[in-house]
Amino acid sequence: MHNDALDGLTDYPFDRLRALLNGVDAPADIDPVIMSLGEPQHASPPILAETVAAHAGDWGRYPPVAGTPDLLAAIDEWLTRRYSLSGGTIQQDHNIVAVSGTREALYMAGDICIPKDKGGAQPVVLIPNPFYQVYVGAAVMSRAEPVYLSATPETGFLPDLGALDIETLKRTALAYICSPANPQGTIASLDYLKTALELARKYDFVLAVDECYAEIYDAAPPPGALEAAGQLGGALDHLLVFHSLSKRSSAPGLRSGFVAGDADLIAKLKTLRNYGGATMPVPLLAASAALWRDEAHVRTNRDLYRQKFDIADKLLSGQFGYYRPEGGFYLWLDVGDGEAAAKKLWGQAGVKVIPGAYLARLDRDGFNPGIPYIRVALVQEPGTIGDALSRIRDTLA
């Protein structure tokens, strides 16, 4: 006996990668490099451990489900400063909730936003294609129809919102956007975000904007959906944004993030988390507040990624459709056949990457936009990245 909605979750990308590489061994005479997983490997800032140690006496306290007042204040201050929000746009008691990493919150968005039906029909969840897998989990487990919006070079590697038909929009309950995009590194413009929010309000769906890579960028800071809301008058209805310390602060093991936006939806998320959410211990809440208040370590982190983009420029320019990503830390390389390339790279070069097809699905036209690509995560130190990218170039040339 089980919830049969789970049967729709059958092809998690890393399970598929293990199956693809089963029986394929990396060469014994070279050190393997794992570039398939987007796990930041820069040193975590010292302030994290220092703050946890300073709050060692708080391990015996149950943490508040929404976060401590100090953390919520730190997030409010950061959002207001980062996105040039007018004072009062964010009210920390009503518009923010701290979460144990954004994966759980992005999933729970489905629980709070997807009704059993919309206008008498099955609800739709709009998903960028390729995508972060949790978006699909949220749709499938709420028995909504995932509609995959292929983000290709022709669409600027972002979903083409203007191509949506009215009937689909009327059925839409939730729409995910990721900016900077995982895996393509594309940044949604302020006009794009404003258009998306206006569509959400016109057709009464929730716009969920995953901004977890927002602080890893090459040139200009990416605009945010809260900034778009501010330019549309300041109201936050129909909007949720998601931020994390995993990438910004190179602290994936901290499992710390937040959701901000529509006060009614934030209240519902708090209620749901009271029943089924995991709260961060008080010392980790304190450490999170310290990290949101410190920008020096973020600049250092960003500069390290830029060094690796510089290496990629030198080694891959003019090959595999290479372009320097605007944000995030992935390369999205057109190698013709992502699966074949992934097997070859592991077996001949000891470099593990993930086929792009595993991060995407067939859209309504029967097209999987990830098939020609591999995703390469630039998470190791620059010397390792240079060696690994040289292996990729030489093996696939």
C-alpha cells in the first residue's frame, strides 16, 4: 500500500547516472574529478563555526519554526539592501520564513499552492526545462500536470512565457522560474520577471522564483523578483522567492535558506511546517544571521568562481557551444550526445559529468532540450578545474 503518485518519480538524475556508468571504470592512473554534483567545495567562512561555538549553550532549546527574530531581521536587512526595496516592503513577521534549505520549501510550495482542481480542471505547474528536480516532485505529488517549458538557445535559455496558450494559463496554479538558471547560467531580466509576475496575477497562480544562485554572478548582480514587485507597486501577492546559504556562503551542510513574499502564502507555509517541517537548531539560526550580515566572504567566493570562468574561457572558447555563464557555477556544453559523452569522459578521462537529458523531460512537442548537453559543475579549486576541463576538451575534441 502506498501513495501511487510516487510512481511518477522514477528517474532521479543521479540514479540514472549511476546506472549509465555501471560497469564503466575511471582510469586507474589519474585522480577522478566529480563535476556532476553542484556541491560547493570552497572553504566555509570562519564566521560560521565561530558563531555556532558562541551559541553552544543553545543546543538544548527548541527552535522557533519561522526563525529567530534576529535571523528574520538579518534577512529583511539583506533583502532591502540587495534589491533596493522601499522601507516596509518586507515585514519580517509576515513576509519571511526561515527554512532548512530551500529544497524542502520549493517542494512545500506545491503543498500550499496547488489545489485539487483549478476551474474544474487538473491544475498545471509550469516548469523550466531543464529544471531542478524538486519542481517536478512538487507537481507530481500534488497530482498536478507538469508542463515543461523548454529553455533553449532560441529562447535565451529561459522559458518563453509569451508562447503559453490561454487555456494552459487558466489551469496554472504554480510556476517555477530559476534565475540564474540551473544549469544554463542565464539571468532573467527585470522586465522578464515583471512580465512573469503580471501573468501570475492576471491568471491567479503563484510565481515561485528560485534565486539560490543569485549571489554567484560574473558581472552585474542579477535582478530579483522582489525588485520586480517593487517596480510594480510594491505588493507581494502571488509571489514567493527562495534564497539559500548553500551557494552564497559555500555552506551546503548548513541547510539554511528562507522564503519571502506573499504574506498569506508565508502564513500557510508556517502552518504546514508546524506539522511537517524540520527547523534549524538555534546555534545554526544564529550562524545564518551572521552569514546574511557579512558580504566579505561572499565577494571572496564570487571571485573564486570568476577565476574558474577565466580558466574555462581559455580552455573551451570556440568549442562545444561554450559561453561564459552570467551566473551560477555550471557549464552547459553542447557535445552532441550527452549520455555518450558522459560515459566517455568517465571511462577515458576520469571526469564525471551529468548528461543534460537527465535534467530535462520531453516537452509537449516531444522534445528533450537536454539531449545534446552535459552539465559541468565548477566546484573544485581552480587547479583541479583547469586539469579537468583540459581532460574534457582533449577527450571530446
